[in-house]
Amino acid sequence: MGHPDERSEPEALLYTRREFLVHGARAFLGAPLVMNCWREAYDLLILGADVFDGTGTEPVRADVAVRAEKIAAVGKLSHLRARRVVQASGMALAPGFIDVHSHTDVELLVDGRAQSKVQQGVTTEISGNCGESPFPLLGEEGERLREGWRERYGVTVDWRDASGFFRRLQRSGISVNYASLLGHGTVRACVTGQANRSPSPEEWDKMRKLVLEALGQGVLGLSFGLEYAPGAFARTEEVVQFAGWVAEKHGVCAVHLRNEDVRLLEAVDEALEMARQSGCSLQISHLKASQPRNWPLQDSALERIRLGSERGVNVHVDCYPYIAFGTTAQVLFPMWSREGGVEAFLGRLRDGGTWPQMAAFALDKVQNLGGWQNILISRLPDTANRAWQGKRVDELARQQGLEPLDFLRRLLVDARGDVSIVAFAMSEENLEKVLAFRLTMIGSDGNAVSPEGILGRGHPHPRYYGTFPRVLGRYVRERGVLPLSQAIHRMTGLPARKFGLEGRGRIAPGHFADLVLFDPGRIADCATFEDPHRFPQGIRLVAVNGEVVVEEGQHTGAKPGKVLACPG
């Protein structure tokens, strides 16, 4: 995997007039002689911005010239000509934000504009997290996924593997750059199904071939969802084996920990041990200490990760700037109840023999979350009562004259298990500690959605729309948790280096012109838990590969995004 330009400041940032003339002369001497064309060869010229180059250093007042897809020059460039000139005095110019923990995939085939992402300054998404990816599609699991996307989005699936999906995305047209991990849970489900058992030798061989095939087709690594079936059925030895295959190709392993509440520290230790044994680059997903009783564990978790880094583990974490998580309602029930897939889970919900144990587990978990008022229904399928989206479980249960757990049980059965929730479970103090931690990057843990159309049907977590502006507005400007230059580095240069995204995450000549121009005194998230489909404020312009996709809060309709595949 690649690394950004290692030139020191100000050399890496300031592409001076002298340098420009030298490089321009070289290009001129080797090109056809067309009088004065070079003077108007720039497509975009941004003048007088405070340029944050993505390295974490303090900004420099400078101009930035863009030609085609790339940054051509940075420095004092007001004498140059361009097809479009933007006066940016008082504004901050940063590399486009890289969402290191995204779940966008098939949504881009519904609406390639990626509205909720590009409107908040995201120019690159890294998807395929938490053990789930839209490939490979094999056997019964492949058919289940195909049917689910057809029912939910009306999308016809014509791919089987990563390269097929990547081709479909590029052909369809996208406004954001897209990269993906391979989901361990998806691979396991395609080969072993939803059974809680170890793979056979033949299954091991099939899974290894699928992993190496995907790495060869350009995925950035592998993700584990160790809190979800069937990924949770993998023992540590299996996780290490998979991680070893990824390490051979210098990829990243992103891990949704096996537990994020009472056994958080054991789960962190498992992930670090996986990285030590395999040698993989480790990304711990959406690090948190869930439930008030476990909030004191956050300091110890960060200390373990810090020590792991100092002892040679290539480890980073990501987080989103909210004190509520979002997931499937199925996680409120014990793992054994989810074994065998959705139909088996629904059968156990209906079964009077297994229900008492499931109910006891769920009631204990909800009590430790602080009660049913802390759980909000965020998405239901079309077949269920979608008017309940955005409402708290305790309120809905009262309206139906039911106990909250009985209401949720009935809802899960009616919706065939397809119920998403938001649960308020983390502390603001801990969130600020994670944001301030030097190894933290930013990830939305959300999909690209839209206020209208099919992608506007749900009631998503506000992180889908507001993650990056919220960090810059609330936690940088208002609360001073970390400096603006460092926050931008965590969103740009650091993730580009971690995931090997060559030519991304920096403002420097020769890098791709993924850019965000924003007002640092005004940028803020506007999405709320009550009203999530709201774009942020304070972002003036977003460019992807040199082409403007957002201007003054309006999407231009441009789709210059690329699939960023890294052949293994």
C-alpha cells in the first residue's frame, strides 16, 4: 500500500511560481506549440484560502490551481488564468474528507450522487465494513442478498465478485470515490452458511481462494463483524488465519469488536492479538464503551491500543461524533438465537420454549442501556408500519397497549427481522477522549442516502448526514477537543496513508483534486435524531477529481467519482 509524499513543509505545500514555471516550461517544450494555451489551461483556480494540506500542519494562505483531475500548483497564483475562479478569502480549503467506515454500496446504484456524503465534504468512501460486503455472491447467501436488494431498491444484480461490482458502479456513474473491504461474514455465509461451527478443510480452501481473489481485484483488505452472525461464530484462530491472508497482500483488517460493552477490554485484546500474530494493519471500528456501567472501561481500552501501537502493532481506530449507536434490533438478543439465519431467529421468537431465555437476555441488555426510552426505531421495511420510524420503543408500546419487549417481538416478526434501531448508550466525555486520541480517524458508519426518493424512506442516524461537519463545528470550534489542522489530518492524510490511497488526502501538486472549501466559523451539522434528512451548513464547494459536485449547498449533478481499486 502506498504512502503520501514525504516532503517536509513548506516544500510539500508551496508549489512556488518558480517551480511552476520550471515544470511548465518542461511540459511546454515537449508539447505541440499552441500560442498562449498554457495560460488558460487551468480548469479551477481557488484564490486566497487558508490551505490545510492534510498533514496536520498549520494552514498557509495560498491559491490552488486545478487542471483536469489533479492539483497543478499551490502558491501565489493570482496571475494565472482559469476557466473558473473562486474567491476564497476567509475560507478553509482542505483535501476531500475520507470516510473510513462506510456502509454505502448498492445505494450508489439507486442514486449515484451520494447526496448525504458529498454534501458533508466526503469525497472518498471506504465501504464493506462490519463483515459485510456486496460480494462475493454465492449459493443461498448470494440469492438472499440479491433478492433483498431487488425488494428494497429495485436493483437487478449482475455481478458475482468484487471486480463485477466495481465495473457496475463505474458504469453507473458516481459522485464520490469508492473503495471497499471484503466482508468476512459475507465470505463465511457464502461458504459455511449461518451455522455456528468451524469450517471444514474444503471450506477453508474455498474461503482462502475467495479472499485472495478479492484482494487481487482491488479490495483494500478485510472487515470482521464479530458481534454479528455468522462472523461471531469465528474463533480467534479463524480470525488470525483470515488476517494473515490479508497481511500477505499488505491490506487492512477492520474489526467490529466481538463486544463493545461489558467485555470491551477482552475484545480489544483479541483484535490486537490478531494483528500481532498475523502482522496485518489493524483498524478498530467505531470504538466505544457502550452502556453507562461500562463507561469507565474507555480509558483502559485506549491505553491498551496506545501500548499496542508503541509495541509495533500498526493499529488505528475510528469513531463517529455521536453518543448513540445504530444497528439491527437483533443484537438485543443472544447470539445463539441468531444462529442459522433470519428464519431460524424468527422461529425462536415465536417459540414459547426459547422465548423466556431470549426475553431475559434482552431485558437485561435494555436495562443496562438505560431503558426502552433510549431505543429509537430508525428503519422498517415497506411491509411494516413505517410511520413508527423515528419513534421511541416505549412510546410505541404504550400506543399499542403492549409491554415494550412484546411490542418489539411482534414488530420483528412482522418485519421478518428487518428492524434497525438507534440506541443512546455512550457518554460525551468518552466520545471526546476517543476523538482526541492520536490514532483516531473519522467514519460515519452510515450509508449514502438522500432526502427524497427510495433512499429517503428511512429515519437514519444523523451521522449519515452530519459526521464530518459535526466534528469540525461542535468538537473543534465549540469544544476545542482538537485543533482544526489535526481534525482535518484525521479525515484526510492519515486515512489515505492507512489505506494506501495513492494521490489522495493531500493538497499538493500532482495529487488528485478532491477538495472541500468551507467556512470554519460556520460549518455545522444540521441533521438531528428527530429530523435526520438535513444537509449541513458552511460548506461552500466540494470537488471530486477536479470537478465540482457541490456548490453552495446544491449538488451539481456531476459524477466524476472513481472506484479506487488497489490490485493485490
